[in-house]
Amino acid sequence: DIVMTQSPDSLAVSLGERATINCKSSQSVLYSSNNKNYLVWYQQKPGQPPKLLIYWASTRKSGVPDRFSASGSGTDFTLTISSLQAEDVAVYYCQQYYSFPYTFGQGTKLEIK
Amino acid sequence: QVQLQESGPGLVKPSETLSLTCTVSGGSISTYYWSWIRQPPGKGLEWIGYIYYSGSTNYKPSLKSRVTISVDTSKNQFSLKLSSVTAADTAVYYCARGDDYGEAGAMDVWGQGTTVTVSS
């Protein structure tokens, strides 16, 4: 199985400041045939299901605010919130869909400082 | 707008079979992949498996011997059966849909989740 490791486990950021979450996979999730990274980012607020934010590692889903951006390739990925809003408090998960079984990172809890 | 709704017993006895159904509304179950994911209390997410509308499946290997996912296109539903459950199977169970690009693993529509507790 591909192991997904996120850092940090928790993060406290002031409103309006930048938040950065990292995700590392135990093997590459980049398909050379189409040059796509099979990695997504989800946001999960308390009592709610996860919400897809980013797919192909860096493509923002329609309707997701542009303060959310993501980058990375191969084994190292980053989710950035450029200016933290109160509604961004949540747990964020990365997940690979390069190979079975699909696996998630352990989650990063984002709070307001 | 497609919506998913999980249903099934909230309490299952140890060694018995957990059975859940996901009803798809606002769209067709056809041409998409449909997954089950679970989340133990206070923990992270675990993918259980998926089914394509045609009936082909893929399961997490560590659960494969106990899992069956099936689809009923006439009812716009798909189902999860997990046999020989233990307390470790206690979790919120989510159903979800793969994305419009045909990627099962990019799950862009989720049900609200249903809590299943395994206890005698």
C-alpha cells in the first residue's frame, strides 16, 4: 500500500495569514503516460463528510475559493490557503488514487490562532 | 444536483453482517464509480472499495474476504455488506461518487454518513 504522511498533524494560523499543509507519499503517484499526479485534497468540517477541493494534485474543483491552491509532483505535495478565513477551520486530508487500495493521509487539523 | 443518502442499521452485533445501502438521487447511477469509505470515531478515513455501475468491483485487500459491494441500477442504489464484524468495524460509513472524468478515486460527491456501532 502507498503510505500517505501529512505534516504537521495540527496547525494554528491567524486569520488572514497563510496556511501550508504538506503531504508525502511513500512512492510516486505520477503517471508518466499522462503526466498526472493521482492525488486529491479534501476538507472535512466537524460533523460533515469530506469535501473535494483539489484533484490531479493541483486542479481546483469548481466552486472552491481561489485562496486554496495546491502543488507538487511525484511524492511531495502541498496545500496552501493564502489568507485563512474562519470557515476554513477543518481537518484536511490528502489521498492517492494512483494504485489500490486508495489511501489517505492521517489528516491535518487547521485551527485559528 | 446529485445527492447520496446512506441507510441501514446503526447497531450490529459482533460476528454478524453489516449491511448498508446508498441511494442516489438527482442523477443516474450509470457511468460513474461508487465507493464506500469509513471513519472510526475520532480517526482518519479508510477506503473500503468501489463498484462501477456495470458491476465491476475493487476492494481493499485487507477487507476483501469480508466485503461485498453490489449495485441495483433499477433502484439507483448500491450496497455494502461487511461480514463477521468486530468492534474495530465501528465507524461512520460514507458512500461517495467518483468524479466526472471517470476517476473512481477522486470522490466529488459524498453522503452525509451513517454511524454503525458494533456491540452486543
